[in-house]
Amino acid sequence: MEYEEMLVTNEFSEIIRYHNRALERLKRFQEGYPYLIAPNVFSAVEFNLKENITVLYREFQGLQNQKEKKYDTKHTCRRCNQVFFTSLPDGLCDECRGKGAPE
């Protein structure tokens, strides 16, 4: 593993770890002070954090799989033009596909 790859892997792992910690701390806060956050708001925040973690893991796996591929291969979303290392179904990223708006 090259030095730069190791730095990228470590940094990405830290980002995922911070998201997991935030989710754990939010749950502990909810258990300690159940009356401060409305259950529906808490559920929405918890769902969003879990979704972020899932997307980060997916991108992390894509980075790990890039060892076999060249780093030149990038996939661009047709709608928002963001660049991803993994292939995009129908050329759309998860966010644009989730919005479902016509092009």
C-alpha cells in the first residue's frame, strides 16, 4: 500500500468513526434525557446518521476496490455533476435518484 493510499484510508476511516460515535452519543443522550428531543425528531436524525454511515461505507468500499483499477476511472452524475469512484446506476448518484425529479 502506498503512503498516500494509507493516508486516504485512515482519514476516511476516521470520518466513518466520527459518524458512528455521533450516533452512539445521540442514543445515550436520548436515553439520559428522553424528554428533550421529540421521538419523531430523534428518529429522523438517527435515520439520517445511519444513512450517512451507509453511504460512507459504500464509498469506502469503492476506494478499497480501486486498488485493482486505475484511479483515473471516475463516474460523474448526469444531474448534479458530482464525481464518484464507483459506477452510478443510470448515471445518477443516490441523492439525485432519491429526489426522483425529471431531468
